[in-house]
Amino acid sequence: MSLVKLIAQADERGLAASGVACLERCLPLFSEATDVLRPLWAAVVSGERDWPRRLAAARIALDDAIAVEIAEGGAAVDAAAVDVTTTLVRTMLGSAPADWAAEPLRAWADTCSVVALEIHQKLDAVGDSGAGAPDQLARRREDVAGAPDAVDASEGGDGIGPLVAGELRRQIRILEILADTEGTGGLREAMDTSVEGQRVLRAVVSRRARARS
């Protein structure tokens, strides 16, 4: 099933987790505090009862983590990319709906999906990042075949690189896990999938930092 279709069919739990996971995977690009959004996963479990409160707390925690990183002069892929990524992630977390309702969460999760893929696309060493890139991402999100298998530093297919292909597979996998499971077990597997994506971007940050030194 395509990513777009999975988002269209997901319930509140799946949508909230998908959106949080997309933003969480981008944290290594600008912050060492890669677990700053982790309390939101607990809110996904409890749903309507805790979501607004934990969402407000997560926004404050993210702002604090960004402030610490700026003060300490943390390593970055490059200043411009980090500024853009920080702004995008902060904006998307700020726009997350406080209402635990399917339609606002669906719109938010869909936008988080696109933003995360675009961030990965800008970092990909291969693949098309030019004017046609948004159309390629849109086609891949609607493709029932999902993402092609790709290995690091090789093209993922159809003009997308391995970082984008991997991110697309993780987005699809998380929604599939949550559609097929209930309770905390499925969330744990979804979190593990998201952490895998964090490790990939952390490795990108490390490689590029070494190349600049």
C-alpha cells in the first residue's frame, strides 16, 4: 500500500506516532538531544488524555535543546542546512494539533511526512534535488510499490537517493506496524524503527563533520 494511502486510512494513534517519528528522525541534524520528543510517544499511548499537555511540554523541551546547542556551538552538517531544518522541525511541532482527532492529525502527519522526506533529499549525495524533486517525492509517496531497496551511497531508483529511499521505507513501515498492532508493543517497534533512522542521519552528520575538518 502506498504511503499516501496508509496515511489516509490511519487512526489517531497511527497518525500521531507517524508525525512524531518523522520529526524525531531529523533531530540529529541540529541537536544532540535526540530523545527530546520521546515523551510524546507516551502521549500516543494515552491519547486524548495526555496529548495536549505533553505536546506543549515537547515544544518547550525542543526550544530548550536548540538553545543549548546554539550556546555550545554544536557540530552541524552546514549552518544553512541546520538553520532550515531547525526552523522546519520547530514549525511542524508548533503546528501539531492539540485536538486528538483524526482529520487534523492526518493533515499534520501528511505534512510531517513531506517535510522529513525533503530534509533527507537535501542531504542525499545522489538523486535529484533540483526543480523536479518535489514531483518525484510525490510520485514515490503515491507508489504502491513503496521505496526501492538501496544501499548506502548508491541511488535508490527513480531519481531518489538512499537517504530518501530509507526514510520512505521507515515511514511506510511505522504506519504498517501501527495499523497491524495494538497497545505498547506496536509502538515500541515503531520507536525502534524511528531510532534506526536517527542513527542513519547521525552517521551523515559525523561523516560531513570529518570531511570539513
